Amino acid sequence: MLVTDKKYYMEKDLVTNLDFLLERNKKGWDNVLILDGEERSGKTTLGKQIGYYLNFKKKKNFTVDNIHFCPEEMFDYAMEQRQEVIMWDEAALGAMSEDRYKQSQQLIIKMLMTAGKYNHNYIFIIPKIRKLSDYIAEDRSIALLRVKSLNNIDRGFFDLFGKKKKNLISQFERKKQKYFTKRDMRGRFFSYENTDKEVIDLADYEQKKDNAIKSIINQDKKKKSYQIYFKKLVEHIKKNKLMTYKEVAGLIDKDASFISRLARETE
């Protein structure tokens, strides 16, 4: 069926499920949808179409402001807005370092715990659900849409799994175990790039993504510089016997073993 003022195609069963999320909003709930799947399979396209539909039904705009790449920016947006669509497009940034990914999830968990009363609809676009913590993947999300290609060539397909089946998928895949879970629905979607049906200005989207990538690279460079300076400081303290590792650890609220490890790295 054709939906919104853009008149783009959306599966009738998917519309029914999204309308259910809007009913939950009216009763004080927020909602978390997870979209995962193959790289370049169209996760972002489907996510934008879902986001546009949800806000359109609430007579709200859906723009690039609703889409986030940096969890810090997303957290601030979630705390400032009310009943908004908030889309985290982690998949657009490619591979993250393990440390950064853990930090991102910690902030997202804090966001979900503190901004839950604001009745947002979250759309998290990620490579694999198994990369998410239990709290996000199982406790807080309401459904999984697994985006895929047909015969490894034709984009625009997805399988939808409700809460119980989604939780099973998360648990099995985290343990890398084989399983079979029947989907709750199968659907299609289409890309409308370069037409009046595209729901987000592509140039604005790409610019925001590029800015996010540059910001993350700069943050990583700054963090690396701080680590180098801190190691030199530990080396100086060690060489001149100015303080014990335990005393240094107490100053920065770290375990003494952390300082000891840094000291060994300077040898």
C-alpha cells in the first residue's frame, strides 16, 4: 500500500505493526526497533521510510535532525525532544573499535533509562543484533527487522520477528549456535533515490554522516594523544619514585593494576 504524502510503498502488515507502536506511545510507552542485515542491503532506506511514516502519523516532520551517527549527539537530542523518532545509523559508519562500541552502548543504555518517559520511537540500524547488549537487544527492543537481498543480488526484502522470536535470535547468535526461528512476516520495500518520494534529502544525509566520521576520527586522535602523554607521566613518576602506583590510581579513580600495566608498557 502507498503511505504518507510521499506515496511510497509499505507492506500492509508492516503498517499495522507501526500503528501498534503509535498506540503504545499514546499509553506512555516508548519503542525500540532494531534493523540489522547484510552490508548495503538497504537498512538505512527502510529505517528512513519507517521513521518518516511514524512522524507523519503524528503530524511531525522527519528530517536529517532525526538521524544520528554519534551516540553523544543522539543522547542530547533524546533529552531535549518529546515523542520523536530517533534513528541511530551505526551501520553507516562501518566498523567501530571495540572500546568505542562499548562506550556507545553504555551511553545508549543510559539514554533509554533516562528518556523513556518521553515516549520516543527509536530505530537502531546495526550490522548484527548480537553486537548489542542484552538490555538493548532483548529487554528494551520490541521487534527485529532483518534486511536482506534475494539471491545475493536483489535488494529490498526483510523479515520481521516479534519480541519473543527476536530474543531467541539474539541469544542464539550471541553464542554462535545454529537455530531456526520462523519469521512473523516477510516484506518488501523500495528505494526512491532521486525522486520526490525520497523521504530525506540525500545530500544533507551524506554531509551529516561525513561530519560524524570526521568527528569520531578527531576524537580518537585526541584520545591517543592523551594516552601517550599519560604514559610519559607514569614513566616519569616511576623513574623518580615520586608516588606509588596505588597513590596514582587513587588520584584518577583507577585500579592500581591499571597504572602498573601502563608502567610496564613504558619499559
